[in-house]
Amino acid sequence: MERRPVAGHEVTRRPWLYVAPALILLITFTYVPVGAMVFYSFHKWDGLDVTMEPAGFGNYVRVLTDERYWRVFMISLYYLAASFAQIAIALYFAVVLSFRTRFRNLFKGILFFPYLLNGVAVGFVFLYLFQPDGTLDTVLRLIGLGDHTRQWLGDPDIANISLAGTSVWRFTGLNFVLFLGAIQSIPGDVYEAAEIDGANRWHQFRHIIVPGIRRIISLSFILAISGSLSVFEIPFIMTGGANGTRTFVVQAYETAFQFRQIGLASAMAVVLLLLVLLITGVQRRILPDEEVTLS
């Protein structure tokens, strides 16, 4: 059977046919909404009227100068500290479970399981855990620490710590899986050579594991910073932003859907996006993505 030659322009056009569905979905559900958000941010609009009133940079000036919006940004520091804590915990267990350990598959499942749960479900579970005379207070009384019971979500001094602890429990599994996969990708003969040279576990961690998973560690820090700035589910479900737990995203949500200020809320979202991109760019400049070799 004679095969018909393929024209040059058909060969050039064929790859685009494969990526076209993905590009259409990406443009439709990512770039178009972002463009609309930027457009809304330069207008005063309640989301219902047919017409919009131009506002220029007024929404941005308000976001950058109003103390209320900067105050809620400070709440992100609690979640940023929690993100670093969960990175440290995840890295520790990933290193331990990457070696021969009893019941390590069981521990892997236990650590990763919280990340599989829906954020709303996690919020409700910990809501009952932290409520007065709830699970946490009951456990403290059983072990003789009843004097340490507190209003875990009602006291502004510790409410954000309680919420940040919930975030650690939920997202440690994600970092754990990333670290574990990166560690297991390191060739086993590298460890064998290090043991022959007299290297102990600490030396292997410092000189083999850390350089070998540097890219994943950098990625985890980027996710930690962006995630701490965009926390929404846990404070919204558990406290609704009350008692000083309102994050920037919760504030933007209330601005858009409670106070019907879509333009101002869009400006808040754009500022958050630019801030995340800026921090990511700075971090990538400080910690460049270099090629790592262990040979």
C-alpha cells in the first residue's frame, strides 16, 4: 500500500492539535478569569448592576493604604511559621522512613492520610476538637492537665495558633510525599559508598540527602509562602474570621460577597497575586535552580 507523503505545513500544525484542548481549557478557566479580575479591579461594581463605574487606581490605593488590609496580612505570619514547622516535620519523617524501619508503610499512610481529606471536613473535625469541653479539653483532663484548658478558638491570643496547628496537621503529608519521593530517587549505591567511607546517618543527610533534594526543598518553601498568604478554608470554616483570625483571603471574600464590592475585592486578589509572584521571584533569585549531581 502506497503511503501518501505528509506536507510540511501539516507536520508543523500537528503538534498544536494535541495541545489545543489543554490550551483552550487553560485560557478559558485561568487567563480569561484573571483578565476579568484585573478589569474589575479598576471599577466600582457590586456584581449585579449592568454598568460599572470607573475607579482608576482608587481600589489599589485603598488596599495599600487602609490599615485594616495590612492588619489581616499579619495573620499570615502564623501560617508561615506553621508552614516551616510542617516542612521540618515532613523532612524528618521522610528521612527516617526512607531507610529500613519497622511498619514504615503504615507510618507513610498515617502521615499522608490527612492531606486526602477535604478541607471543609478537616475544619469541622477540628472545630469539635477545640470547642469548650470538647475532645482536646477532655484529653487534657484525663492526663491531669485540666488547668491548661483554654478557649482555643475564642481567645484571640491563641486562636490563630490553634488554626495554624490545624494547617500543620493537614498539609504535612503533602511535603512528606514530595520529600520521600525525592529521597528515594537518589541512587542506593551512593549510600553504600558513603557507609564504606564511614559516614553515619547525619553525614548522609547533610551531604547526600539535602543536596539531592534541594529543588524539592525550594519548591516546598515557595508553596509554604504562597499558601500562608492565601489561607481560606480553615479560618473560614472554624471561626468565620472572628476573634482576630480573619486572613487576607477571608477579608477579600467578605468584601466581595457580603459588602458587594467586587472591584475592591478584585484589587485585593490582584495585589495578592503580585505579592506571591514577587516573593517567588526573589526566592528563585536567592536560591537558583542549579543542577545537582551526587557522583
